Amino acid sequence: MGADSPRTLQRLDALRIADNRLPVELNSRGEAIMESEARHDFLHQCRAIVGASHALTNAYDTAPYLKDWSGRYQGQALAVIRPGSTEQVAELVRLCRAHRVAIVPQGGNTGLAGGATPHGAAPCVVIQLGRMNKLRKVDAVNNTITVEAGALLADVQAAAHAAGRLFPLSLAAEGTCTVGGNLATNAGGTAVLRYGNMRNLCLGLEVVTADGRIWDGLRGLRKDNTGYSLRDVYVGSEGTLGIITAAVLALFPEHGCKVTCLAAVPGITEATTLLQAAQQRLGSNLTAAELMSSAALAAVAQEMPQVRLPLAQPRAWMLLMELSASSFQDEGRQQIEALMAQAIERGLATDVAVAASLQQAQDFWAVREAVPEAQARQGFAIRYDISLPISELRRFVDESDAQVASLWPDMYTVTFGHIGDGNLHYNVRSTSSSSQNELVQRREKVDRIVYDLVQSVGGSISAEHGIGQAKCHELRAHKSAVEMDLMRSIKMALDPDGLMNPGKVLSLG
Amino acid sequence: MGADSPRTLQRLDALRIADNRLPVELNSRGEAIMESEARHDFLHQCRAIVGASHALTNAYDTAPYLKDWSGRYQGQALAVIRPGSTEQVAELVRLCRAHRVAIVPQGGNTGLAGGATPHGAAPCVVIQLGRMNKLRKVDAVNNTITVEAGALLADVQAAAHAAGRLFPLSLAAEGTCTVGGNLATNAGGTAVLRYGNMRNLCLGLEVVTADGRIWDGLRGLRKDNTGYSLRDVYVGSEGTLGIITAAVLALFPEHGCKVTCLAAVPGITEATTLLQAAQQRLGSNLTAAELMSSAALAAVAQEMPQVRLPLAQPRAWMLLMELSASSFQDEGRQQIEALMAQAIERGLATDVAVAASLQQAQDFWAVREAVPEAQARQGFAIRYDISLPISELRRFVDESDAQVASLWPDMYTVTFGHIGDGNLHYNVRSTSSSSQNELVQRREKVDRIVYDLVQSVGGSISAEHGIGQAKCHELRAHKSAVEMDLMRSIKMALDPDGLMNPGKVLSLG
């Protein structure tokens, strides 16, 4: 596991790797390249570790791994390496370190912030973990599953289900994204209200550290107060501190009962009041609370007419809520029905529907799931993934909407998201179809409106998508100097050579 | 907030403070003392910051803060300082840093591992946060409460209740312990099964860093993926990285309904099987699962005859479970009754009782709560606070009990704890009342049996009490070199001068 002394972890060399000790030169575009001999030697050793067929170097093979799915980010790498074991990952990291080659860890490449795409001028490799997809162990008594980082989220959900258990993380990319990526970005989704983010679902980790050692922290414990929570340092660090290679995840009882309801609400204040009433009545059995603005619903109606809108309330917002429990079907339904009746009485809702069948419940969810797609079909928008104290949602949306509209009368917003978590997907767009360029030019000003308001109400500029390379600049602008310094200290402590996913999260140097 | 450059955080000076640049000399017992002039100057400045009446120096005043409640740990300090604001804490830290005086943060001084008691030879002050006990803000819409570190846990619970909300952390010392201590030790207790440890209940923190700056991370957000989770670095770090001065904590709906039941079970396997059945049936509405061995029950019967034992099953273990929900009272009771009937049928339980009144429920809990006290009255025991995968509880107890008994026929174990979290309070004692000295001598061997078995089944040597000064040695023995190195790296990154609570958690140098 490497003969490096512990002290090497603490070296305080500059974090930039493009210094004069590196085997790099610059090409005509100012990008760093390795000397061909060093490169040849390095790739030869990569192949020796993983086998020639798992070290991809030709452009056709590597292309899918070098740009993100949206096409917004595109990078270069010496190779895309697909290791088959944790030991191979550790060997690769030591090799990269010896050659001062940077490392971009990658899972399903479904991220929304460019965190898995190479960035910048440093010579790097993509370490793609897709081959490490074993589900190592299900422990139904301990309610845990031990999986490798490259396992697909959907496969973990299926394995849990096969054991009569629930793995609750649920998000749009679940058929393609990997557990490693979910951990690296602390993924969210639609089940956070009850179960928390990926951080809350992770009990233990296996990590290859930046100096190529293996930390075996694969503990399946609910309580473990033995020193600093390294697990929580690596979760959400977006591959900038080490490479997560496996994890122990928590499982839960499956839900035998579900009651899904939809309420047309006049606005955000009514939605949050109704949410509170639902939480008081249903407690932790309230497992989802999703909000859609009237503009979001109009987008679905226009772009995806095949999706049925259960409540015809043209100017209303829609609040979807779901109760899930192992049992309590009868009382659950009674409670939801009483809640909805009260909502109408109190003027919190103008129309309500409680799904009478599984099919109806799916129809309700279909509306929510159609929103991102309908939005995308309407063309370019400036998109935000923000979170706010729930008590500030209304103020933020009102003020931001008003400021945007007062500057540009053609602009409006499409808002939806996980209201129970205070997480809004807030999208600014124009009624004029020909103004994409203009919108792009307006982005900086819109950013200022949105992010300054987010900051003023104590919100977050990235609720669930992370920082990646998309928001490094905003991160610096919004975090205090103290917080940035603390984060940099941790980066320097755990990745002193700055080889782990450079140009992501912290924009150093 | 200090003119220190960010780089100072990364200084790699030796962590020991007793080096030759310090204004210390050694007294006849080899303890470091400050030269009287430096000491005089330092204390003068302390008084200038907090006011003379809040800088305690005479032995009578400082005594209660210099030993832990059990009397096991006792230390020395130049002074006990009781700051009244975060700014004062920051000033004190900068002053201590300038004088190279170590800092021992202290809350309610109810810890079980000596973490809040001065340790070792370095000149230090205790910074006692009891005056900083403001409940800054309750936000009932966002379900959060913002409190200062010195607030009593019981006061936070009461403030939540007054707002119609629940703050679920619950433990024996709740009338005396403080939120800051709960955060620093990542406190557990009886509500972890449903709500998690203190870590899970904390949304944001305010921390005075080791270089005397204030990190304002008081965010009340459920989702915030903007860089490394500093919150999780400080929570559970036992005052060794900085001083937590305030926090935003999550609130939950109160429980309108509770159903409490007690089952006499033949052994641990039956208890864990019944626990699983209860989880399948009740999901997250199962909010407590506490186990007591027959020896624990016998101790209660013998030492505290006023406590009524509801089920007379002399050789049985007892499993207490509780369902809590906002509503669902009828169906909840039906579900519990069906569960208990099935338990008898399947041979998982030999007798069961479902509380018919609040009084009965309290009687059931009274048994569980009497166990630690009854135990203490029986005299000296070697105590362990361990956690294990739930699937390994049986194997651990069987093997450990057998090994102890085979070495010393007079020894037996008293076991109880939070079985739903895999957390056992495992106590080894002797039937002979005169053998305390002998027991102390056996401790090392018993440690080896218990901790080696814990390690072999992937358990933790400290489930909820932390490391403090009590378990530094065991921590080193049980963690891998990689994990210790990573923790040391974090310590050196965030407290490069080693002034924060030296001699705790990591035993450095």
C-alpha cells in the first residue's frame, strides 16, 4: 500500500501541478502535454495495471468519457482507465502521483456541474469506475448493503428490493448513475424529505486516498464515535480528495402502503402552510412534497400533451404529496383525506385529488416527472438549483421574479422542486423564442439577482447538484473567507499535490 | 477577526506545545507552568475580555470544572473562563494562541470519556460555555431552532415543545448537558433509531476556529452541496479542532400517539428477529428498541425493588419497543398487538405486554432507565460502550461472555442498550463483592477480549460516548494506520499549533 510516510500527506507544495518539476510542455493552444517518452512510459504502466483493453487512448473510445451528457463540458485526458479492483485503483493513483498526472474520477457521467469531466491544462487520466460494480453483500438483519462504487443506483435499489428492503435514494438518472457518483456529489432526489441525502444513507466507505493508499472504512454501524468523521469528509467532496471505491449503505423497510395526493394551491405561502399541516398530521410518513408553478404546468400542457393534468386550475401551483408506510393504509388514507378537506376549507387549496389507484398515483407523479423534459423542449433557460429556508421560499420567489421581470419584460420563471427540502429548481426564460444569445448575455445579471437574493435569505447556491466546474466562481463569491480557508486547508491536508480532480469545487491557485 | 493569513492554518509545527519557544518551565512534578509574569499578563488580558468575574482562578471556584462528574479525571488549568459571546470566544482563542496556552472547551461537563477535563502537562484554560445559552430563534415553518452552545438540552427540548415541535435528542443527562457538548461528542441516546445522532439533527454551525476566527455556518438548510461538509468535520471532534459556539438544529412534528410494549425474549437472536419484524411492520414509526439482559433485570430487582418489573420471566431478556407517530393511534395499537401475538406464536417472545395507559408506558421505561443506576449500586464494573452490526450482536455476546467466564468463573456480564442501533452497554463484573482491585487488574485482559471481538465483527469501540482521554490508546490500537494518518492530517490542517483540547481523541507526538 505504498511506502509513503504519513508526512507526505501533509506536504504543502503548491497545489498547482503545472510547475517546473513536471514532465509537461505546452502545445500551441497553451495546453499542457507530457513529453512523448514520459507519456509512453506512463501509459505502458497503466496498461500493465489494468490490462490493455481497459486503458482507452484512442479518440473514438475515450470520447464518451471526455464530455458531460449535456455537452456543455468537454475535456482532454491521456487515457480513460477502467480499473477492475480497489487495488488497481490504488496502484493507478500511486502511478499518477509518481508521474504527476492528475486524476478525474468518473462514475455514470450523469452529473450536472461538470465534476466528472477533465478541466484545464494539466495532463490527466479519467479513472472510470464502471467495471467495479459488484454488490458485495446484503445484510438483511443489519439492514445494510455493501457495494462497489461503479454499481448502478438502479441495481442497488433492485438488490435491496430482492431482499425485501428499500434503498430510498431516487433520482431521474438512477438507471445510469453510479453509487460512487451519488456519494461524491451527495446526491438528493425525491426521497430526501424522509430519508435525507446520500450522506445520510451512507454508513461506511472504502476510499483510495490521494497518496494511493486504501482506507477501509466499510463499517455497517449506526453509531460510531471514534474520531473525525472521514466518511463525511469524502462524501460530497466530488472526487477532489480521493476516490470512493465502495460503500456500506443503509436499507429500510419497504413501503406496503402509499397514498398520493395532489392539491392546486394559490401560491407558495399556501403550499408551505399545507406542507406544515401535512407534517404535523403525518410525521415521517410524509415521504414526498413536490411543488410545481403554474408556468411549469403550462410547459407540460404545451410540450407534452400526452401527460394528463389531473386538476384543471390554470393559474394555480400544484403540490404533490405522498404518504408512505409499511402499514397504516386505512388510517393513512383517512388522514390524507381529512387533510385535503381541511386545506379546501382553510383556503390553502382550490382543488384536490387523492389517488384512488396505483395508476392514478403514477399519473400524478407523471406530471412532476414531465416538468424537466417539458422545460427542456421549450428551449434555453438559465437554470438554478438552489435551496432556502422553507420560511423564505415565498419571499425569494416573489422578489426574484419581480426583479427579473422589471429588468426584462419578456422574461419569466419556471419554478419546481422539492419544497419539503426547501430545494427549488428555478429557471429563468424568455417568451421570445429567438433570444437565446441575448439570454446568455443576460446570464451574469440574472445570476446576480438570483444568487444575491439566495445569499440574503441564508440559502445555498447549489442544493443538490454540487459545484463541479460549473460553480467554482460562485462558490468563491458566496462563501466567507474563513469557510474557503477551512476548505482549502482540508484539500491541502488530504491532497497536498493537488492531483485529485483539479479545477473542481475549489478553484485553487 | 485576526490578521492571520490563511497559510497559518496549514503550519506544520509540531503539535506538541511544550517546545522551547513556549513560556513554560517544568515544576517538580514535571508539569509545565508558565512564568509568573507571562501568566499574570495572560490572565490580565483574559479578564479584560470577559470581565473579572468570569475569569475564575481560585481553586474553590475552578474545582467543579477541573474534574469530570465521575471523579475519574482531574486536571489543572490557569483559569476557567466563561465568555459571554462568540466574539469573546474568538478573542480568547487569539489570546491563547499568542501565549501558546492550550484550550479545553467545556459544556455541561457530563461527558463519559474525560473529553472536557484538562489533560497533561501543557498550560491551559478551560473555556466554559455555560453563559452562552441563548435560544436565538425558533423557525416553526422551516422547522429549525438556532441556539448557542451553552444552552441546556432540556431547554432546547422545551423551546421546541412550546412551538409545537419536537427536538428528539434524548439522554439521561439532558437536564445538565449542553448542546455544544452534544455536538462535540455527536451524542446519541434513546431516539437514534428514528432520528439519528446529534450529527443528523444539526443543519448548521457557528465555530471559532483554532486561529481565533469565526466561521458562520449557521444555515438552516436540508440540502446544501457547496463544498466540503465542515459541519460534519467539527461535529464529533470533541473540541480538538475548534470551539462550537452555536448551531441550527432540526425540529420535527411532535408525536400525538405512542404505543409502548415490552416483550420477554429468550435471547438476542429472538430479540433481533422481533426487531426486524417490528421494523417491517411499523417502518419509521418504530422509534425505540431497547434491550436488557436477565442480569440487568436482576440488578434492578435487587437494587431498586421499588421499580416494578411488568413481566416475571426470570431467565428472559427484555425488549422494550415504542411506536410514535403524529396520528395513527388506532392502527398503531392494532399493529403492535398483532406483532406481539405473532411474536408469541413464533417463539420469539415468552410473554408480552402492551401499555394500556401513559402510566404503564412510563413504568416500562422506568425499568430501562433503572438499569444504569442499579448497575452502579452493585459496585465496580468494567464498562464498555460498543456498537456492532445488528447481525453480529448475538455472536459477540456469546463469545465474549464465554471467554470472560472461562478465564474467571466469578465474572459475569450485564448487558443492555439500544439494540435498534446495535449499541450495547456491556459491563463485566464479579459476583464476589470484595474484588474491585482484582477487577481493575483484570481490566487489561478483559479489554483485549472485548475489543478484539468488537474489531473482529466490524464493530466500534465507542458507540456514543466518544474517545476523550479515556480511549486514545484503544483508538490507536484499533484504527488502521491509514485512518489514523487521515485524522492526524485533518487535525494538523485545522489546529496546526495543537492548542485545541490536547491529549484528547488523537494522542499526538
